[in-house]
Amino acid sequence: MIFAMTQKHKRGFTLIELLVVIAIIAILAAMLLPALAKAKNRAHEAVCLSNTKQWGLADTMYVSDNNEKFPLPRYQVNPIGDQDNPQWTFAIVPYHNMGQGDDVYFNALPSYVGNKPLYVWAYDPTGFHNSSSIYNCPAALAQGIDETDKKPTTDGTYTMRPDLRPLFSYGMNSKSVANEQINNVNAVLKSGIIAHPANFVLFSDVRYRSAESPFNPSSDNMIRLATPHSYTTRFSSRHNKGGNITFSDGHSAYYKYADIVSDGNNGVGSGKDPGNPMVNWDADGQRVQ
């Protein structure tokens, strides 16, 4: 008996079938990418909030060690250069040559939470802006530096040049004793003069890009980016139109930009402190004028 041998033929995909599969994959990717991007942004926000809490924790320990006195948001005597755009040498020279710097927060606090003080980084800044230290917000690093922001400002300083200056993701409140000035000299911030510790701002996210939106510019405020000290004029909206704030009782929280910065339509100048009773920029709890 002769058996007929049947040959099996392998059948591939047709062009139409391949195109359908590719289209389905593209649709699924389009659906998933926004969700993945949102999850990534949430992760950045969580890390940033953790960083601001670390600054608050370090501050609490520092205050306990220093008779309830807080560190300073900036050098107070004989500063060299621009304190809004401090160059790397700015972090070294005052510390060693002018007898000041121990009490400025970016030198005084980091070691409390296992980070290097800024003056130590200044000797070799390599890696500073890519480190997972409490200085850096991952969302700010992910956004990168706008080419426009690298250009010299009108006064000749470089706004965003990581090779020349440290770029801060977070700043310490520079208006903490705004209403306690005596003969134009700021009073020393101590725990006893803080009216509402749970509402008093110590640290906040600061703007990293001039194109950041929303942004309510103040009529008397030059664009200052990545500054070591903060106020409403420098508060960042990089986290889903808002930013993180650390308060003097040690807790940190997220706030929408619109709740922190005046838009100029409420009787308060654009970019200024709108007087939110739950967010005090001055230790006495009053609105910073």
C-alpha cells in the first residue's frame, strides 16, 4: 500500500496581520505611557518630600544642640559675590577665611543626616548635581537646565551654571524674622519667638527653571533660580503645579502653588505672601509685607 505523504507548510503572518499587531501595541503604549510618567512623577514627589523632611529633622537636632537657636539662611557678614547666585568659591572662602559659615544651614545641617556640608562639596563639586543627597530634587534633575537659563544675567553672574555654582533644589526661608528687624538688622531666630511652629516655613522647593509654570512674577523681583534661600517669589511649582514645604515643628507637606503665592488679584502684590494663616513666612505669624 502506498501512503500519500502530506507536507506541512509553515504559515507566517501576513503584512496586514503584522500591521494590526503593531497598531495594537502602539495603542497600548499610548495608554500606558501617561500612567508610567505619572507614576514616575509621583516617585519624584515622594523622594523630594523625604528630602524636605530630612532638612527638617536636621534642623530639629541642630536647634536642640544650640540653645534653641536656628541656623542662618545666608552668610551675614562680609559675603563675597552674589548670595542668590553663590559660586563654589563662595562656599569655601567665608568658611575658612572670614570666620563664618558654621551657622549657615547648608554647612550646619547636612552632617546631622549623613550628608556632606556644602563647603566640603565645594572642594570637589564633581557629582554634586547628580547625587542623591538632600540638596537635590529628582524632579528638578529630570527637568534639566534650560539653555536660556545658562546665559549670564544682566549683572554678569551666571544663573544656572553647575560648573560655577551650586544649584539648590531647596532653600531656607529668608523672611523668617522679617517683622522683627531692629535698626535694619534681623533678629536671631529662636524657638521662643515662633508664634505657630506648625505653620512657620523653614524650607521649601525653589524654582529651577525660568519657564516653570505656574509662576506669578513680582514687580520688584528679578528671576532668581536654584537659590539657597526661599520665599514666595522663589517657590517652585514643578510638582504638579505645586511644591513641598517643611515647617518648624518638623513636618513637611505638599501645597499647590496657587495657595502659596499671590496672583495679584487679592489685594496683595503678585508673587507675594497672600497671608495664608496656615503658612507663615514670618515667625510672628503675620503676613510678610
